[in-house]
Amino acid sequence: MTRLTGILFDKDGTLLDFDATWAPATRDVLETLAEGDGALFRRLALACGLDVGAMTFLPGAPIIAGDTDAYAPVWAELLGCPYDAAFEARVNALYRQASLASLSGYDDVAGGIDALIAAGYRIGLATNDSEATARAHLDALGVLDRFDFVAGYDSGHGAKPLPGMVLAFAEHLGIPPQAVALIGDSTHDMDAARAAGAEAVGIGRTPAAREALSGHADMIVPDLAELIRHLAGRERQPLRDGRSA
Ligand SMILES: [Mg+2]
């Protein structure tokens, strides 16, 4: 087995608390789009699986793992406007502003990434969010300078579950895809890793994520501390039969 040297993170649900960040942000975006029409607001929320009362998303809602093209066209339809580049750009800009206000990173992100870098790993981000918003989020978390690579669905490598972002990260580092592990909370992440030939590591921050990942990941960790412990343990395994464990 090739030694892992590249750790490629998904963002939402992996580094950021998804519901805490995206439920209030989505409410704000939809209030802007609905322009005070309460019935329209409720239809827009229903269409993307946002439970406004509970400030959570329904399991399987396309907004959880999909890119803008996966959840915004139905909003354009309900608003009676075309889903074109201008509408997509407006939605992304509204989300960038709204999500920075509700941004909620997990407590172990900065320390965990620093520990991985200290252990010799290179760090990247592969998100189905836009690259500009991803960079703004990492900057707000104070960790942008730790990342060798940041890609969004609009960076030119395609979106997950396609393997493009994983392959681009490996190429950027000059390593084979087999030396990359993609850490994510959805089956899109696991499928993108598999399609690229990388390791698929699930991170089960919530019961819903653990359930979604079950049977799709090479391994599932609950948090970054356990990921680091696992990687360190693997490093200590002696070579056996020409393979590392
Ligand atoms: Mg995610």
C-alpha cells in the first residue's frame, strides 16, 4: 500500500457543523429571494429540505452534499426566473455573505490540521461549495494558510462524486492518488475518493452522517483526533509481506 501523504478534506459536515452554519444561512438567503412573501419563502424552504422550525435539513436533502446546480434550479422555477449564470452567481454571493455570519467550525479543526502538518501530511480542501466561499470560510476559521490546495465545484475540476478534485490535488502535490485520503461526511465524498483511486475515510460527526456513510467508507472516524490516532498507528506498523498494514 502506498504511504499516505495527502489529506484532502470535505468542508461542510466535516470541518463545519452543517446545520448550525447552513440552516440559518439558507433561511437568510431564502428571505432575501422571497422579498417578504411568506408563502413563497415556505415553498422555497420546502423545496430544499429546510425544516425552518427545527433549523435542520431533512435527510438526503440535495443541499447537504450537492453543488448549487443541484438545489438552486427549483428556486428559480418557484421564483419564475430562468436558472442561468446570473441567478447561480446571485445565490452563491448571498450564501457567501450569509454563511460567514453563521459560520460554525468544529472545535478540533485548527489543532487537528496543525497536528497532521506536524506529522508530515499536506492538506487540501475539496468542496461542492464555490471556491470563493470555501476560501472565505477557511480564512474566517483562521486555517486558510495551512491548505496547499482549495477546490470548489466551480474550480474547473468538476464536482464530487466525480474524481476531478481528488486527482487535481494529487497532481498538485506530485503524488499518486493512492497516496491521498479524502475525509468526508457523505457518499459523494466516498464515491469521489474511490473513483480517483484514493482512500475513502468517512467522518461521522452526527448520527445522520454515520448512517449515510455506513457501508460506503474504507473506515469511519468520529472526529479528527481519532483520524490522527489511526494514521499514527498505521505509520508504526512494520512492513509485512512487502505491504504496510
Ligand atoms: Mg460534506
